[in-house]
Amino acid sequence: MTPYQMVRERYSFPFELRPYQIDSVDNKLCPYRRAGLYDEPGTGKTATATFFSLYWHMMEGTAPYIVLLPPILLTQWERWLASIKDLKTGKPLTSAMYAGTPAQRKKVDLNRDYILTTYGLLKNDYEYLYDRLNPLNYGVLADEAHVIKNIESQTHKAVKHLAEDRVFAPMTGTPTTKPGDSYAYIKLLAPEIYRNLRQFERLHVGEKDEYDNVTEWLNLDLLAENMKVHTSRILRRVVRSDQPAVQYTKITYDLDPAHLKLYQRIAEERLVEFKDGSEIDAISASALRSALQQVIMNWGEFDEDPNRTPRGLELAEEILDEIGDRKLVVVANFRRTNAYLLQALSKYNSVAVYGDVSPAGKQKAIRKFIEDDACRVILLQPQSAGFGVDGLQKVCSDMLVLEAPTTSPPFHQVVARLDRDGQEESVNCRIAVAQGTVQVGMFRSLLENDRVANQVQGGYKDLRDSIYGK
């Protein structure tokens, strides 16, 4: 009996897995106690990972599983697990949400099949959680595991220690931003491949710039093969050839002359800070680009005139007029931009999912966008809503990116909120680039970053080719 058959005989699920998911369960994941689930967004990672966890529960009695998640996914996972019934007991799987105040968290009963919590709470309460879990035969599922790719981060170190010698499955549809990210995943799942980071860099790093950023990568074909060890990587367009392709459109536009003049003045003021000979390192350069991009959509705030209307807002309203009564997802990186657009687009009954919105508020916004025909706009901040959010694809296929992420994983993840199972139309993703601003160079960097990342992880059609029709 195969792993999939064993689990299906013991548990009832709300639906059958697709053939490619069954293949992953039987041949790519369950043969190993530690396996990476890197299937592209929209291919059903949650269901596949659940089969993996239940298989090892049956084989080794692994329980409970601690599931690490972004806050926005806690309720979604809770509902999913409650839909699965243990045929032996006649009861659904049980879960406990380790969240709330410190006093509330200490009252959580960990005698459940699954414990749902966030990466932040794991770091905050690590000693308390580890002391309670360590005597148990627990396992670890790490959803949206891109957060553990930095081996120097406290998040990576906490997850690494928690999952040591345990059944473990990191899950992410976009594992790498750059080839160097691969080291963290490989070391967690197949530590014998590289003795240490020094050996990894000897094999794969050619040159670095003055900021210690890698400018030349070596042996990417070998690195791509090593990333496949003990992992599943399902490419959505391969297994779902019936799904319409995303239509990417680059929209270049000009700022109002007065707005451009303000932008240029602020840019010069920021740059003069470095004219005294102080070094512009990678962090300060990134901060400068981030600060300048916020001027583009927040003209009124920077000009201290609330009546100023940025061209990007006009563009959003033009697109809303163009698509009739259809709904639109608007993507913006910054909190101040999301707050501004939420108010500016209120006549469309806009809702938003970004950093200043509580987890309950985010869920309410998503439900309203899906269920209320009068709600035509939802604002998504990639860091808050670009991972795991489901349901938008059932009511919307139009997206406008006013502030694009600078790296490809969050960009592809936010597009995947529409380009996923349940989408019946071709997604139209419009990417706005303000001429004469930092967005021009950031857009080029996004395309180059996407090209290099795909050499290692495989997957999406090259974004440059998609946009320019190659």
C-alpha cells in the first residue's frame, strides 16, 4: 500500500488529491522524514503537506505537529484541519491556535493533533514552547518558509533548532530570491551536500562587489540539482496546462510636472547627505530607493497639500472605469500608500490588507471583497497578503501593481492570489512604472532578479519574456 493509500484509508478528506500531488506524496516527500515542499503557488501545498504529516503520524506516532505560519493564515489552516476526519475515531483532526496575549497563550492546550502559531511567537516564546514540546514526539511544518532562508536570522535559528531530528517539512512556492538562499534549505534537508557555507561559496560564488554582494554565480546547474534533493517542485503551468496564462502589461506614465519637480528636489536632498564623502553601502542605498518610491504615490503628504492627486491614483481610476463593474486588486508596498489609497478609493468600497490592519481585520476585508459585489477594490501589501491568501481568484482577474516589490518571490506570490486554482479567466496584471523615477531601475532589477532566481529554483516563465512577449 502506498503512503497516499495508507492515509486515505485512515482519514476522510473534503476532496481527492490531484495525480501530481499523489506523486509528490508517494515518491518525493513521504520517503523522507525531512522533505521540502516547493510547489508553485496555487498547486495545493497545504493538502499535500497534510498527507505527509499524517503519513509520519501513522508510521512513527509523530504528534503534535507545530505549524508555523504568517498570522493571516492561522484561521485558514484551522478550518482546513477541521474538515479532515479520522475514520478510526470518527472525529475531525484537532488543532489549537497558539496566539493572543501571553496569559492566553499559556492556557493553550497542546494536547492536539496540530498546534498553529506564527514565526514571531515562536521566537518570543521559544524556551517555553520548546520545554513543553520537547518531551513529545512532535513534528514541524513551516508554511511560507521563505522567512527562514537567512541563516543569520533568529527565525532561521529557532526553526532549525526546533526541527532538529524531527519530521520536518518547509513549504514555500518561492524559495529563493537569489541563488545564495538555497544554502539554508539544502543544509536543513540534506546537510551532507555542503559541509559548511565556506564550501558552498567556493563552489558557487565567482565575484563580489564592494558591498559584499555576489555579482557572479557559478555552477548554477549543480545548485539547481542540489535544491531538488528530498523535495517536490511542481510547476503549475506544467500540471495545469488548461489554466490561462497571466497577461503582464508594463504601463509607463509621467508624473505631473510639479510632482516630478518635488520628487527631484527630495532626491537631491537625500543624495547630498552622501556628498561629504560618507560611504553609500547596500543598506543605505536600499533605504534611499525605498524612501523615494514612497514620494511617487504620496504626493500630497510630501508636498503638505492633501489636494494633490498623484498620477498613479488617476491610473487606478482609469483602469476601474475601463473594466466596468469588475473588481480590481491594487498592489502597493508601503503602509502610507495603502492608507492613502484606502481613503482615496473609498467610493469603490475599497478594503485593504496591509501592516496596519489586524489579523481579524484582514480576514474581514478578504471576505468583503469576495462576498460584496459593491466592494470593487482590495489593496494588498505583498508582505502582508502576498502569501497564502485564497479566494480572491473566484471574483477577480485584474491587478494593478503601483509599487512593485524589488525581488521576484513576493511579486510572484502576490500575482498568485489571482493566478491559482479556481481562476477561470486569464489574469491581467498591469505593472505601473513612473518615468524619471527610481521605479525605472527597480523594475529592471526585478526582471534580472527573476531571471537569476529561476535558474536555480525553476518555475515561472521568465518575467521579462512574459512582459515583452518573447
